[in-house]
Amino acid sequence: MTDFMRIGELSERAGVTPRTVRYYESLGLIPRGEREGNGQHYYTKETLKHLRKIDQLKSLGLSLEEIRDVSIIYFNDTNDKNVIKIKAKHKILEILRQHLASTNQKMDALQEFRNDLLANIEYFEQLIMDHQK
């Protein structure tokens, strides 16, 4: 792989569309491509790493906004990459715990709704049986 890629090559290697690359740029998830004299955008291997990390985080269920928050930490320019990676993992863990709490609340609400449905079904079945007597 060369040091610089055009958007087509970048998107192909990352498994996304050029439209997705532009969208992620507009959200600040990845750095904007560098413009050359011919007006073409060129991207680096670092941008490809960003795209792959975004895909990993999406597979965990993170929203693009949450990914942006984690990416700010993860791709911070510092010499101590291990500290940055640990901070990012803590942030991901915090987000996943929030997702779990939200999921549990939704499941409780759905269970309550299910119980209400069963009670209503039983009530109407009883009404029908009483009416048929």
C-alpha cells in the first residue's frame, strides 16, 4: 500500500462507500483528506486505521456520536499510546454499561407490556366464554 490513497482505494480497503468516508469526515470521525494540486483528496494509512476502528466500535453497538467521543480519546496525539488506549477502553466500557442499563429498562417495560397483553387476552377470553353460556 502506498502512503497516500484516493477515496476509492481507501473506501475499498475499509469496506465502506466513498459516501460513508465523506459523511464520517463531515462528522469529524476521520480527518479530512489532503488536497493535491489536481483537486483530488488523498488519505493516509492513519485514516484507514480510523475507519477500521469505527467499524469495530459500531459492531459493539456504539452510535456514531459515541464513536466520536471514543475516537477523540483513542486517536489523541500523545507519546503514551498505552495510556490513551486504556482511557478509550474505559470510555467504551462506560458506554456499554449505559447500553446494558438502557436495554434492561426496555426489557422490563416489554415484560410489563407482555404481562398486560396476557391479562387482557385472558379477560376477553373469559368474557367470550361467559357470553356463550
